[in-house]
Amino acid sequence: MSDVAGHEVHGSRVGEWPAGDLVDLWGRACSGVVKHGFVIEFRDLEPPRTGIFDGLRIVLDPDVSFEMQCFLLLHLFGHSVQWVAPSLEHKLADLQHTEDREHFMSVLHAYELEAAGFGMQLMREVGVTGLDAWYSDFVATDWRYVEGYYQTNQLPDWKSCVVSGGPPVMPAPIPELRHHQVEVRFAF
Ligand SMILES: [Zn+2]
């Protein structure tokens, strides 16, 4: 089995991705995030927080699994872009001030997908090409998790949210950034 590439064994199963691919992603993604001007920090975060960002830094809890850290780094990079790109600022008002539940969920979904696109773009920029399906499934899984939380007011069981063969995330060009501190925000 050892000479079979991990993705051929596992498909794109979230939670089962082979470590070698993720170690490569981790190194490259860290470099990309830092080159885009964000600091990466590890800190002990109060559960259920796994990662936070404030426009200047992305903070991860090292107790989270390595695979989740890889996803969070890409995911929180995407959200960080949304909060410091002047061209995207107008979209944040809807996210913060939409009262109607159904409309809020569609605004939130668009916000999550946009962030996902910036994460995919970062992978492209740093030359990671074999993890598109893994990342897309992670994005779909994360959305089911977030949606479940808003529907039930309780954090769902992550494993019950795992998606396999989800829709591919399209890379989105990263706009000009003007780094500044924003209110500390959670992974979603
Ligand atoms: Zn998010």
C-alpha cells in the first residue's frame, strides 16, 4: 500500500488525508499567508474556538488536529482578506446587519464561499495542486457545520457533517489589502 498515493486510497475524505500532502501544504500556505502580510500565531483558545483572526494576525489553537489547522489557516486567510480589502468592505454590512434569518443564511453562505475562493487562490499561488478535492470537501463540510449551528443553536458533531465529493471551490483573485486591526472574529 505504501507506494500508492494517499489520495488514491482515500478519495478526498475529510479527516483521513495523508499527512505528507498536508505537511507540504502547511509549509507553503504559511509562507503564502505571511507574504500577504499576516502574522500566524499559536495560542490556547477557549473551546469551541479553534482559530481567530483580527485583520493583522491569524491565531490557531495547537490542540486542533493538524489537518484542521491546515484548513483553518486557508479559511481564516480568506476571511482576513474579506475584512481588510477596501474593495470588499461594502459586503460586510449585510453580514453584520441582516435581521431576516433566511436572508442572513444566504449572506453568510456567500461570505463563506468567497473566503473559500481566496483560500483556493492561495493554494494556487504557492503551487499546491493536488488538494483541490480535499479543500473543496472541507469547505462543504465546514458549511454544513456552520449551518447546523445556526439552525439548532448547538455545535453539531463535526463527523456527521463530513462531505465527500462536494462542489469544487473556484479560486478567486485576491484584491488589494490594507491591513488594519478589526474586531477579533471567530472561524465563522
Ligand atoms: Zn468561515
